Amino acid sequence: MSFPQGFAASLTLFLLLAVPLQGQELGDRSKVVLGGVPFSVSVIGAEDLSTLVEIRDQAGTLLGSGAVAAGETRTFTGLRVESRNQLPLQVRMGDAVESLSVPYAPGWFSLMPPLVAIVLALAFKEVITALLAGIWLGALAVAGYDPVQATWRVVDQYVVPSLGDTDGGKTQIVVFSLLLGGMVGMISRNGGTLGVVEAVTPFARSRRRGKIATWLAGLAIFFDDYANTLIVGNTLRPVTDRLKISREKLAYIVDSTAAPVAALVPISTWVGYEISLIGQGLGSGAGEATTAADAAFLSGLSPFGVFLQTIPFLFYPLLALFFVFLTSVMNRDLGPMAAAEERARDGGGLYRPGAVLATDTTDSFLDPPEGTPHRWWNAGIPVLSVILVVLGGLYTTGRSSVGPDANLMDVFGAADPFSTLLWGSLAGCLVAGVLSVAQRLMTVGACVEAWVAGVKAMLLAMVILTLAWSLGTLTQDLGTAGYLSQLLSGRLPVVLLPSLVFVTSGAMAFATGTSWATMAIMIPLVIPLSVSLAGGTGFADGSQMPLFLSVVASVLAGAIWGDHCSPISDTTVLSSTAAGCDHVDHVRTQLPYAFLVGGVGLVLGSLGTALGLPVWLALGSGGVILVVVLRTFGRTIVEEP
């Protein structure tokens, strides 16, 4: 999707026009036109024709017009239809007229598929049926409200393309997850996992220490959120299980250290992407500036420099990391998380009775045979191999893209994260197999059987992940993000802009399940918008820079916050997978924490700093409030005697 200035969405319908028009293909009609939300139509002129193009609705009202030269592609933006009665559109090119029938839905309908999926999942604690219901509901609009066609579209237009999306990295993530599951199967079978538990036991003798160790591991794997989630969760799950730490708590620690760390550390797969978006927005912002001095100032800013300056304003990621540490070191929890921790401590189970685990950790085949030595390095070396190969791959692929003179941040920003994740997980499998066979712990056939068992344990998670991606793709076709932008925007006091941007970004990420797409939509929009609302007064002398930085940071923080809250987020699904937790239980226990930290970050951070509160005071006050809330309303999870 492409977007005009401001928050209004643009839905591009590629219209291939030639003379004669009869029999011509009209391109991608799967995207839905939302009532009242601006969209655009791209027209390709015939090779031998230069003429006037008119786009009218069914009543003959002119929506857009302009000359199109021979062979030229012209995009008509800002077109609107308010009701289904205005369709089909009539596209006139010279003497030829083509009827453009496109799927239509009222704007509010674009919110229904993700909301239905989320509500059903939380209400009935069954995520697959809930996701399928949401996808089918959206596909109903795409298919012109034909229920039979909608059923077919669920599979052929959403599920299969999600699995085959190599450009977007979805296929690679599935293979990476399955390979890592296979590696976990081998290191469990060869005794390496129990070896890690026994090696860590002297250091993590209590539940408090076990949670702090998991938090520290989450900080250490900073270079990629997917790698962080799966490596930390799978490696430390046996340790937390032994200490009777609930699977919900493990999933929360894993989820709340993955994206926040990757978004904050300059050497990660996230930051290069963020910087490219900031650079795009700075170019637009300089064009929007009302004074030459402000335009020159903005065009002279370094995107990397802007990112570094936004780090103190990333209130949600910073406070989320602090709150994970706080709940761990204080050994206190709130609400449903406290209930889950008490259940695990009191022997009621590491997960809720009747829970459907995203990863099947109950397969006895993964237990080592009696007499197998428990050597920690049989797990540690394969995991370290994954980390080193991924880091090496990020460096080499990035270096080949930017050249030998680039700095390390640019190298990691230009790296190919998806290929390197595949290399790392495959290396881990090979190393685990070689160690097992060389020590005569398993035969080659037994390694393959253990690998297959590990892969099988991941299948349910991959189904959930694929359906979540499918629902995310559907929200793009429905224009959910664009409708939310339009719904939550408008002329407003500039002091409220950071707060509105945080809420809008969070709503987008929550409804669509993706923080990266949210950032891609919002950052290039909010930078010129902040310049426009500021009236061009204060960028050149720096007086408006704190507000500007807060606006940019609010996009990143809001996207991560919405991603943490969303049951259809891929990182949320992978956190449930790595922790071996029921996915709905993970969402249900994490939501109160995400809302608490997000609310504090919104009020003190986005709003407070816009009103003049110093950044250090906003962060410090936020930390104090979290301590007070946890101390006042939290329950101490007393260690088992």
C-alpha cells in the first residue's frame, strides 16, 4: 500500500487500460475499497494513445481526471466512495469506457476480522478456530460476500501465499523454527538439555535467580528478535521447569526482552530497517517545512543520529525491560500472571490443566535413555553454533552489501537476516548430530528420529503462525491500518501528537499483528506531519527537536507495544512456541503487564515530555510508579520451602 500526505490511506488498484478495452485484465482486485477512505487508481495509457482519463462513480460523479500520455502510468489519488451504490466505477479513456468492479466494505468492517479472532481466542481459549473465523470473515468482503468463494480464498489467497512468502521472510522463519525444533529434539535426546539444567542449578537455585538468568539471556541475544525468542525460550525452558516457574511467565520474559532489546541496540536487524524509514521521513519532512532554514536543518540530519537521539524517548521498550527485571527480582506478580505462578509453585502444573501447548514438550521420546551422560556442552555447543553462525552471516551479508568502508551499524542494517537464521539453525542441527554420533550417544538413525520428533513438536505452532500471518495479510487487503490512521487522526494540538502517534501505532500493530509494517506506514507519515503541525517554527533553532524525537520514538514504541498485546503477532506466537505455553494463556497473562507499562509510558513519556517533562524524569517517575504498583497490588510468589 502507498499513502498520501497526512494519515489518509491509499488503496492502489492497478488498472491496465488499452484500446480496445474489451478483454483486458484489470489487475489485482483483491483489495477492498473502504467507504470514505481515500484510494488511488493507476492507469497505464495505450502505446499509441495520449488522451484524457476520467474516473466516475455509478451516478456519474467525477472522482478524478487527467491526461495520460502514450505508455505512461498515471496514478489518480484521493478518490473516495462513500457507499456501495457508487460502484462499479466507470473509467473512461477517450471513447472507451471500462467498468471497474471492486470489493467494497464500510470502513468499520476492516476492524472486524482481527477483533473477532482476538475476542474468540480469549473467550474460548482456542486460537486456531478463532484465527480461521477472522480470516474467513475478512475473505467474505474480498470475495464479494460470497461465502463459498470466501472459503476458497482462505486457503488459496491467504494461507498458501503466507507459507510461500520468501520475499517477506515468512518461509524462512518457518524453516528456521522447524530446524531449531529439530536441534532441540537432538540435544534433549543426547542428554545435553539435562546437562544444562544440572550445570545451571548451582547458580539458579531459586525461582528469583532463574527468572533473572532468563532476563539476562534475553538481553544477551540482542541481534535479532526471532533468534532471541527461540534460542532463549528453548534453552532455558528446562531450567525454569525445574524451578517451577510457569510457562506463562517464561513466555512473558522471552517476549518482553526480544523486540525491545533488538529495537534499542544499534547493532541489530531492526535498527537498519528503522533508520531507512527515518531517512525516508526526513526527506519528506524537509519538503514539508515552511521555512528554508527548517528545510535545510531537517535535510542535514543524519537518520542514524536521529535514531540514537530517540533511544531515551523509547519509553515502552525501556520500561518493559525494567518491569521484567522488577517482577523477577521482587518475585511479585499481578493478576492472572500471579495465579499462574502460584499454580506452578504449588504443584498445580507448569501450565493450565487442559492447555493446548504451542510446542509439545510432553513427548517422552525426547527424554534421554537411561544411562545417557548429562553433558551440558552437548546442548551449549550447538546453541553457541547457532549464535555464532547467525552473527557471522549478518556480518558477511551486510559487508557484501555496503562495502568494506562502512561502519558496523550499517553492516548489520544491510544484512540478510532471514538467510542467516537458516544457516544458523542448520549449523546447530549438524553440530548436535556430530556431537551425538562422535560420543556414541546416538546413531545416525537415532539422531534423525530425535530431529523428526523435535520438528513434530513445532507443528502446532507453525499452524498458528501461518494463520496469524494470513490474518495480517488480510488486514492489508481490507485497509485496516489506513482506516485506523484516518479514524484516529485530524488537526490537533501539536503537543498531543506523540500520544496520538503512540496510540495509533499500537492500534495498528495490535490489529495487524506486525510492528514492522506499522513502522513502515507511520514513520514516513509522522515526520512531515510533525513539521506541518509545528508550523515550521523551531526546527532550525532546535526548540522543537524534543517533540520531533518523541513523535518518531512513539511510532517505534507504539508498534512494539501493540505487537506485544496482539495474539496474531508472529513474535507473540514464537514466544508461546519457545516457552511451550498455551498461546492464549500467554496473551491473557501478558496483556495486563503490557497495558500497565504502555499506559505509564504513554502518560509520562509521550504526553509528559510533550508538555515539558524532562526525559530522565519521565523514565525515573515511570520506574517508580511501576515499583509502587507492583508493591501495592502484586502478590509475592513465596519460594517453596
